[in-house]
Amino acid sequence: MPLPPDIAGLRPELEAGLLALGLDPQATVERTPPTEAGEDRLAGALLAYLALLQRWNATYNLTAIRGPREMLVKHLLDSLAMQPHVRGLVSLADLGTGPGLPGLPLALATPGLAVALVESNGKKARFLRECVRQLGLAPRVRVLESRAEAVAEPGAFAAITARALDRLAGILAVGGHLLAPGGRLLAMKGQHPAEEIAELPAGWRVVGSHPLAVPGLAGERHLVEVARA
């Protein structure tokens, strides 16, 4: 399916952003052919996802961000800034993923990573299933239309993540049961969340905190890693 001109025109900025993040825009995406999205390279697959998000957002209000360039920076590149920290993982559950962030971009950019997109909102879950179909990501990427606390897969994931779901303690309360032994919460935050870290329940500890540089984004971003004590 041809990309809309306003999406296709973002390719140079996307490719520059991927290179700044240490990602190859021409890397082959692990997909199940045939696919309707067309391209099998990372930049093309990400633009195809962005086109789907723009089209569905016009009707279903999946995200408050409307402009394609703003989506590129605040959704795609922001999500991919944490990609170095999921390399080598076998499985990831993205809790409250909304329109698939950060789970879908991470799945496209990380061969071998199995991703469960956990989303209770019906219209967002329908969008996610269409993305998985058009982008050729099944069965490596699954959509779980459920609240995180109701996902009955205890200990099934090497990591869980959440981009805008809750404070650290809240994420662990609803999703901590999904972590395998030695598993980690990879929580995306703005400023370093010192207050949230102080609120961590007994039995959990911070094992890493990493400032993230997002191309085109001036604000602070941090990735906080939490594991069982």
C-alpha cells in the first residue's frame, strides 16, 4: 500500500534518527510474508506503521498527537530510544500499550523478540491486531485484550515495560506477576523518578537508571530498570 505523501516525506528524518540511535534503517525486519505493508526494511516498516496509526487515529482517536512529524519523534523515536536495553531478551510484555507503544516499534527493530501487547481498550486492541496482520508480525507479536492484572501468564516474560501506565509501584502491582525469575521492569519515564523509586514496595529494587537521548526531543527521558530484590 503506497504511503501518504506526508508520511513518505518523513523518511530522511526517520533514517537520520535511527542512525543516531544506533539502528540500521535498512535492517531486515523479521516478518511473516506476504504482507500488505510492502517493505521489509526497518525504516519502511516503521513508516507503514505510522501511516496505519495516522489513518486509524482520524476515526478512533488512538493518540492525542496528530501531526505525523510529532508522531515520528514522540512515538517512534522515543520508543526506540530504549531498544538497546531489550536486545537479547526473548520476551517482552508491553502493559497498557495503547496504539502499540513502545512494543510495536521495538518488535520491528529487534529480531527474535516476542512481544505481547496488553491493552484493555477494544478499539485500540482492534487497531493493534490490524497492525500485526498488515506488518506480518504474527505469531511473534500477540495482542492481549485485557487489563494487565488479568493476564494469566505468570512468570512468562523476561521483561515488562510501560510507557505511560502508572507510577513504578502501580506497574509492579498489576504486572509484576508476569515476570520470570530474574526478569525486569523497564519503565520509561521523563525526569529521573526519585519519588517513585522511594515508593517501591518491599521485595523490589532499582538495578539501573539510564538517561535516554531521543533525536528531535528536547525533554528529559529515562529508562528505569527494576527487579526483585
